[in-house]
Amino acid sequence: MNFTYLDYTNMIKNILNGGYDICNYENIRASKKGVVLRHDVDFDLKKALEMAKLEYSIGVSSTYFVLISTDFYNICSKKSVAILNEIIEMNHDIGLHFDEQRYEMETIIGMKKEVLKEVSIIQKIINKPIKTISMHRPSKLTLESNVHFEGLINSYSSYFFKDMKYISDSRMHWREDTEDVINCNNYNKIHILTHPFWYSNKIENTREKLTKFINEAKLSRYESMNLNFRDLDQYIHREEIY
Ligand SMILES: [Zn+2]
């Protein structure tokens, strides 16, 4: 897997050829042989949109978990809401990506309160119910506690995290070969976490992807400034910031 869109497409085709249904968090239990596609959007909503379009073109749906407490993107902005709506229109789900480290929480009860607050915020923004949650930087306590959130499916609950075969591309690294896991026929249910951030048209290594993202931030900061500060180019031209 070279983390290109072609590789991702081939992985999905391999899943479908293996006789798996592509399920969501609600209907996976009813499936005899199914895969849940989970995407955590850690850094960039635009990459989530690219992935959502790709999946739509292949004819599969997945769940995009978005953060509301990150400095990387703002889901309240006009641009972000348009992206989220576009993702929803392509039959994908939006879930809450919850960053425990945003809060000083010592108990599960405390965490549940904050989760409910974040869920209600996203629901107001996208005008749709949020049905699923995944953790960003989960604590050991959360991973081990099989936490039940009222009205939400927890992607770290034991069914999804332990009963199903769980594989993830965290830090742009699959600990197991995805093809082997899909083709070995040992697993009736597979839960696949990918981060859209790592995928692109061209083959790029981790450093290249990170560098590109950091450098592009300069231009996007300029564009935001341009929308909010009249005659910005009298002071600094777009070409100067590369
Ligand atoms: Zn995350």
C-alpha cells in the first residue's frame, strides 16, 4: 500500500471481490460478512472530501469522524459546512471525533458530559443526528473501559475494536498487510480505520505529505486574510508568501 487513491480503490475492490458487504456502524451486526470503513479527520477536511468523492465514485459509503476542538479546521465555517454537506449528500455519515486531551477529565462520567455537548454542537451545525463516536488520542482508560455513550455507537466499544478484526493506518503505517487480512478469509467482520490525510494521487512519503500540508497552510492563511482584510495585496502579494 503506497497510500495513493489508486491503492485505496484497489483495497475497496479487493474487499468487494472477497464477498464482503460495505456496512456502516448500524447495519454491520446484521451482515454475515461485512466491512466498516472509518475515517478519522485529524488535520484536513478537504482531504476527507477527496476521499468521500473517491468512495462515491466506487459506490461505497463510510463514516467521517470530525473534530470540533482542533486548531486545524473549523467545522462552523461556511467552507467547512459546505464540505460536510457535500460528504453527507454522497451517502456518507458524519461522526464525532472526540479529543479527550482537550479536557481535564478524570472520570468516564465527566467525559460523557463533554461528548454530549460536542454531539449537540455538531448536530446543530450539520442539521442531522450524530450516531457514532471515535476517539482522537484515546486514553488507556477509554480503550479498556468499553464505554457506553447514550444514543451513540462507540467505535472503540469491544464489538468494533475487539470482536471485529480491526486494522488501522495510524501514522501512515499498517501494522498488518491489508491484502492479507482481507484475502485470508479468517475474518467475517473487518473494521478499517484510515486517515484521509495520508492519501494522494502521487506516491509521497510521510515527510513529503507533512511538509506539503504545512507549506500549504501559508497560502490558506493568506486567502483567509484576504477575505477579512481589505486590500491585503497592497501590503503583501500572494506570490511573496511561497
Ligand atoms: Zn484522530
